[in-house]
Amino acid sequence: MPKEESKEENKEEKKKSSKLLMIVIIAVLVLIVIGGAIVTVLLLSDDEKTQSAQQTAAPQAQEQRTSYRDARNSEDMVSRKLSEIGILYPLDTFTVNLKSDAGRRYLKATISLELEGKELSIELDNKSPVIRDRIIRILTSKTLEEISSKKGKQKVSEQIVDTLNSMITDGSVTSVYFTEFVIQ
């Protein structure tokens, strides 16, 4: 009889340990889901904080950003006629490495700038190497996650417009158009 009792005790211990293991696994999964939700909320709130900090940075830059945002507003873009688009200044294709921890990610982008003022084309021709350098620096500082969304592309466009407008004198860049945008 002692063998039968020990077998029953072993079965009961195995059932208890398997129940305990199941509880631990479920608890770990719940923690992972909660952690993922917290990270998502933090990333989204960080984007909003960054955007609000940029809006309060400098009044003059704010005016340029506001006019750019007004022009880039998706509702305005839909109603905006092609005849209202200003002079377009095409740039060569940019092929850059994206900022990445795991693996290599490349971005191939072709960009056209919408200009306000005909004289600006000449200035952009003269400053072409500097313009390309600034755009390359902006693009290489971005991660896949930052530029893969519509909002991310809009942020990059705004950053390019702000950067270029701070270095030119004969007009302004009003918009950036990506005519090719491939991530690999």
C-alpha cells in the first residue's frame, strides 16, 4: 500500500507543479502585454511632446511651420488644385542608411521642393552640395519606425523645410514632395 500512496502523491505533486507552471506562464504573458502597451503609450506621447516643444521653440520658425502645416494639411491638399502648386525644384535621388540597431535598412527617396520665388532656384543650384548634405543628415538620423508612417513622413518633410528655409535668403521652400520613397 505504501507504493500506491506514493504514486498518488507523485501524481498530485505533478498536477500541482503543472498548475503552478501554467499560472507562472500566464502571469509572464500578462506582464509582456502590459509592458507592450506601456511602451506604445510612451512612444506616442513622446511624439506629441516633441511636436509641442518644436511649436514653442521660436516665433519666426513657428510662423514658417504654421504656414507649412496649413499648406500640408491633408484636407487642404485634397482641395488644392494643381495650378496652385508653385515652382518645383527636383533633387537627385537620395540613398541612405537608416538609423538601426538590428540589421541594415536603406531608404531610397527622390525629393522635389516646392519653391516660393523664381530667384530661389538659382540660390538652390549654388548651394546644392550643402542642401544635399543637410537632407542626408536628416534622413540618416531617422529610424524605420519614425519614417514608415504618414505622420513620420510629414515630420521629415517639415524638418527638411525648416532646415532649408533657415539657410536660404531669396525666397522660401513651401513644401516637400517625395516622388519616390522605398525602404529596404
